[in-house]
Amino acid sequence: MFKNFLKTLGFSSFFIFIGVGLTYAQQLAIPTVNFNIAQAQTPQEVSLALQVIFLLTIISLAPSLLILMTSFVRIYIVLSFVGRGVGTQNLPPVQTIAGLSLFLTLFIMFPTLQRSYDEGLQPYFSGEIQLAEGYEKGMAPIREFMFQETSERYIFRFIQLSGIERPRNQADVPTYILIPAFVLNEISLAFYMGVLIMIPFTIIDIVTAGTLMSMGMMMVPPVTISFPIKILLFVLADGWDLLIDKLVQSFMR
């Protein structure tokens, strides 16, 4: 009987909620949204439509551009090596590492992005320059950052692969060559820094395993002993502060 009462109460509450919602919806003026697609009559309308499509494309590619054209790749890979070196499975969580990498990227890239906005986007939004000029001026600070962080051998490698004429200066290097060279440089440098992070943790694992074998404790997993030692060493050395400091300084040349 009690179950029937709960069912009745539940259905009654549901219909009362629907009735109140319908009554409120009748009093609320709901706007309509229309998407009209018509044939362009003038070249200006075609240009405007292409600009809208270009803007939507840029917005959809914004996460990839943020990852590939900034310091995010190096920071994320290096921070990920810490958890693997210490031996923690999901500590810190992946979301924490990604969030910290994102905010460090914003911290490092803020002067560059501010210049890009002031020199490219703001004049374009004010109507002082055209879209093409705004793109060039907005990309100039970002290209300068990527050139500063990219080794010349990676740029030369992609120039060889593309088969284009050897550029005389940085301005002659196309952006589609600079971006993969920059990403390859960041991955290589991040793995180099990750190896340096892994060396002390690996030494602790080797010493712990050798000590246990010399004591005849072969049934004891070395990870059981080395894990708290690595955590203690990392905490005593203030590892996170030291790592973040070196990461930020690696971009401030």
C-alpha cells in the first residue's frame, strides 16, 4: 500500500510540474531563431560569408592551435614524466596535469598573446586594417616566439622535405613549415628533460633492488620499498617548485 502511495505521489508531482511548466511557457515570450541561406548578390556579401566561415574554422581549431603553437606540449610532457618516475599511477590526475599545463601556458604566453591582440586583432576589430593584414600582424609575435624556441636543424629538415627554395631569412619561412618544426623541437626537448627527471628515480629503484637481493629478500617487490623513498626525496627537494621554476625559465631566454 505504501508503494502505491509513493507511485501516486510521484505521478501527481510529475503532472503538476508539467502543468506549471506549460502555464509558465504560455506567459513567457519565446523568441524564434531563423537561419536564412540565400544566394549572394554582390562580391562584398561573398567576402563576408567567407570571413564568417574562416572565423568558425579558426574557433573550431583553437584547441589544437593552443596546443601546437604554444608552450603547452613541453610543459604537459615534462609534468607527465614526474608521475611515471615516482611510480604513482594517477597522482596527480591527468586533469590536474592538463589544467596546470594550461595555466602555465597562459602565464608564459601572455606577453606574446597580448602583442598579437594589440598589433593584429584590435586594429582589425577597429576597422583600421583589413583581415589579411591583421592576420599577418597577429601572427608575427607568435612566429617570433616559435622561432626563438625552435632549433634551426628542425626548420631546415622540413624545408628539405617540402622541397621549397632555401629561405634567406625568417620572414621567408612559411608558417606551415615553422609549426611542425616547432612541435618536433618541443617534443624532443620535453623528452630530454623527462630523461633527466627519470634518472634519480631509476637510480633509487636500482639501489633498492640490489639491496633487497643482497639481503636475500627476493620475494619483496622493490617497488614497495622504493616508492616511499622516491616520494620522500621528491618532497624534501621541493620537486614541484623546482620543476615549475626550471620549466618557466626554459622559455624566458
